[in-house]
Amino acid sequence: MTRLFAFAAALLLTALTVSSSCVALPSSPLRFTLEEPNGATNGTVQLTFRQEGNGDTHFTSNSFLTKDLGGLDLAALRGGGSGPIRFAVAGDPGRVDCTGTGGSGRASGTCQVVANPSFNAFLAASGIRQPTESETFSLIAVGANRATVTALADARYPVPSIDDLTDLAALDVSPGYIRALSSGGYRPQTIDDLVEFAALGITPAYVEGFVRAGYGQLKAHELVELKALAITPDYVAGFERAGYRNLPVDTLVELKALDITPDFVRAVQRGGPLPSPDRLILLRSVGQDISKQAN
């Protein structure tokens, strides 16, 4: 039960992280709103893309540096009245060209998605199908790039799908992160596992900590379960000092899910024999007063 809880938590975190970064839009004209927050001094604007149709509304909103919006006239955006506004969001997969009107720190209008033929040719050469217009928009919006595709191939991952590339970019998975996991011997077997690693912040250093603690053969799903509940090598070491050696991952997950600590162990033990992990879990799960328990 607890193992399933931990795994579900990891999947939920992954889904939330990716969906908050990008929502794929249908193949139709896009509308945008661009706003510069009052008093903003860091050169950022909030850019929202929206499409409505068939009773549904699809949108994605992100903060951008003004220097990354090619062609944006800040004087026109900030000026009084209303005037023409033009800018583009560009990346390896293509461009989103936007035109509209604006002033006083706000603009709105429509956009067109223009795919980059050389990027699509690169994908085809890598065994990846050509993205649709809506997928191209998603790839641009999250900053997908060739370097990630190359890093995946170098690390001998399976050929990624368009959705894989979108998810990885939405989570800011860099070629360096992919290489670090691979060179350290901690490469997940699948891209789905890599996405979960990135969503939870599983780093080579995190894995190495468990290797030093005697957990050198952890599987990807076990690392996901441990990280989802913020279980650290220090947490494991605390139980080892209390007398528990080589606790299985499932047991560690159950203990952490119930907030069972070495201090709780000492309160239950009270100078008697070391209680079993199952006893600790039972006492905590039923909420009994440990001060009245006899060993």
C-alpha cells in the first residue's frame, strides 16, 4: 500500500510539473496576451498563449526575458495609447511569430507557428517522426533542442517520442544531466524513468549517497519511491545506528510514510529488545500510545 502511495506521488508530481509548463494547442491560430508587471525591473514579461474552440480553452503561460522575444519594441509596449506590437519566440523546433497591438505595459494579438525544416529533418534522421503544428508549438514553448536528442542517443536511450522531448524540456532536463547519470552508472533504462528522475530531482549525488550507505543495486522505481518521500541516506543511517541493518526499500518507504524515526524507535524500545519494523509500523498506523505499550 505504502509503496503504491509513493509511486503515485512521484507520478503525480511528474504530471503536474510537465502540464504546468506546456499545454499542447490545436492546429489553429493562437492568441496571445503580453504583460509587463507593474514596477518590474528584471526585464521579464508574462506571455500567455490561448486558443478557444469546441467548448474548450487551451492555454500556456510563462515568464520570458524581454531579450528572448525577438523584435519586441519595449518603448511601444510601455508607451501610452495603443500601437503595433510584433515579436517572435524562436528555438530549434521553429518560431512563434506574433503580431498585435499594445501599450501601457500590455499587448494582445494573434500568432502563427512556423516549423523549422532543418530541425524536422534532424528528428527524421534520428528516427523521430515529424511533429504536428500543435506539437511544434509545444516543443518551442518548452525550449526543446537538438542537444537533448543527441545526448539521449549518446547515452543509448530508446528513441524518444515527441511527447518525451516535450516532457524532458518542460522539466529542464539538460544534456549535462543526462550525461552525468550515464557516466556515473545510474542511467535509467527508459525515458519515462528519466522524466521521473528529473521531476523529483534525483541526481547522481543522491544515488551515490545510497551506494555509500550499502544500497548499490537500487532500481529506478525504488529511487523514485525513496525520493518521492524525501528519504535520504542520513535517514537510513539513523536506523542503522538504532540497530536496523540493510532495511529493504519497501520497509524504508513504509517507515517514512508513517513518519517513523529513530527517536520513535527508542520510545517504543525503552531499554527492551529492538522492536521489529513491522511492530513499529503497526503501532504508528493504529495510533496507539507508545508510552503504555509493553515490549
